[in-house]
Amino acid sequence: MKKTIRDYDLKDKKVIIRVDFNVPIKDGVITDDNRIKESLETINYAIDGCAKVILLSHLGRIKVEEDKAKNTLKPVSVRLSELLNKEVRFIPETRGELVEDAINNMSSGDIILLENTRYEDLEGKKESSNDLDLAKYWASLGDIYINDAFGTSHREHASNVGIASILPNGIGFLIEKELENLMDAIENPERPFTVILGGSKVSDKINVVTNIATKADYILIGGGMAYTFLKASGVNIGSSLLDSESIEFCKEMLEKYPDKIILPIDVICSESIETKNCRECFITDLKDNEMGLDIGNATVKLFKQHLENSKTIIWNGPVGVFEQEEYANGTKQLCEILSTLDAKTILGGGDTASAAINFGYKAKFTHISTGGGASLELLEGKKLPGIEIINNK
């Protein structure tokens, strides 16, 4: 069991908290502040413990100088101040005299947010490559390190693995909650245990399918990846998305788990994703010039039969192009079905979480993960370096 923020006396200590404020921002306005809200419990705990709170986060990718302006954390500091009802001082630097002076002049209960850690990627990818000198510098600013950024825990960066290798460390409440929900569901599920997999390419989820097939009772496959499985089963998929390099893998999985892997039996299809002219048909009636873009109503009913009998359900990946109204029904219907079940229901972050929240189902699930990539790697059976580095109790 990993150490947590509860295991430390925080009074008058400089506590570095790695949070995940990688939120969508358009024209300087945050369009989804869910990740900021999810960090509040840990930040408030540190404030209540009279800590001097130093927040680190990344935002987007920084490849060229022009990326800096659109990926500054300044708007996040404003929103966080509103949510905490307390001033959050924003320091528009990642290191240097301005940073050091601000930290040295902190009082207990103060909060500072440093600029986007990935500004350090502009010359040599120091953050993303876990540069030791950068990690040592950031570690020198604090007394205790707390990782509460689940969304980047599958990465080995200077701001998580680097600092944690130097300072006394622990996890925050968000990561604790993520691990309790995800790991318990994967390793000790109440059965029947069903996994819904969507998204586009099979190759992105080969390790997930391989690992989870040994644990789940059923795997319901939708989204673009379903068509490669259907092609492998001998079905004409028209012009649907095909991951040709994964056909042999799909054949092997279907032969090994014929009663466990459940595929769509009908689709919403069109000649082009750009057109609104679409129709519903059985998968065997798909024309050569048509592509499947969502699961159909018969598939929703088929999936529902398995879900209604399940006690643990993990969902990773939308089952259609949910961003377009014409192809959102399958994903919406699964949200509705899961919201009514007496079962442990977990959404694996990323697009799945965005779809569920946008459709108004945020409060209807047992847990919605804040990290799509991190939750995917847990489903693959991998260890997360940002969490593995944390000291055990």
C-alpha cells in the first residue's frame, strides 16, 4: 500500500503537489473544469494542514515557442481561485529567481501554481525525458512531494517520477480513489464482469484485449475497432475502418474466446462521415461503399442483455462517432443502460468520460476516471511509473 498525504505532518511544510490541470481551453476560456474540481480534495487537505502548497501541472504539448501562449496555466489559476474561494498566486515561470522568491515568501496556507511544466520541453524535452537536473531543481523547492495527477502517472516525467525519487512522497486523494476503483474492479471483480471496448484501432488495444480476456466474463466490442474483428470473422465491412495489421490477432482472439467476445450485429452507416444521410442495417447488409459509424439498436439490445446481468462493468472507448449527433445514439444508450444498473460501473477516462459527462451522466456512474491513457495501461496489466515510485507504507 502506497503512502498518502495523510501519512505526513504538513504544518509549515512546503508541499509540492503534482496535479493534472490538462484541461481544454478555447480562446482563453476553460471549457471543461472537471480535472480541476477533482484536485480540490487534496489541495484543501493540504491547506487545512497549514502547508505551503506548490502546484505543478502540464497543459498540452510544447513543441515550438508559439505553443506557450495557448498553453499557459494562467486561466487555470483564475478558475482554481474561484473554486477554492482563495487566492492562487500564479508564477509565469517554471524555475528561476521569481519562482524561488515567491516560494521563500510563502506563509502557511498559501498556494502557488507554477507555469506549465512542459515549457521545459522546448529545449531538450527536459520534463518529458525526466531530466535529473530539472527534477533536482523542482525537488529543492519543497519538503514533501504528493502525486495526485493520475492522468500522467503512466508517464516517467521529471515532475512525477523525478521529484518523487528525491523527496519524501505520497499519493493524493484522487489517485487513491482511482486505484481503489480501477484496481479492485480489474483484480477482484464481483461477477459477472463485463468490459466494453470502443475506440478506433485494434492495435491501440491489443494488450488490453489480451489481458482482460483472461479476467472478464464478457467483452463487448464497438467503435471503429469492431470492424476489424468483424472482418476477421468473415463479414463484409464495406468501407468501414479497418486495422489490417491486426486481423490475425482478432482471428486468434475470436477462436480462443468465441463465447466471450461479443460483436455488433447491426450498425448506423453512411457513405461518408461528413454526410448526414445515414441508415441502420444489419452488419451483413452493409454495402461496399458504406462505413459503419455507430452500433445499431439491435446491438444495443444485445449488449444490454449482457450488461443487465453484470455486477462489475468497465467501459473504455465510445462505440460510435459520438461527436456527431447522427452517430451518438449507441454511446448515449449505453450511458442510459449503465446508469440504471445495480452494478459497479467504471468509465476509463478520455473520450468515454467526455461523452458521458457531455450527455449529462456524470453523477450516474460508480467512478469516472480522469486518465484515459493511465486507465488503459492498468487494463493492459501494466504498472504506472508515477505511482510505482511512491514509497510504500
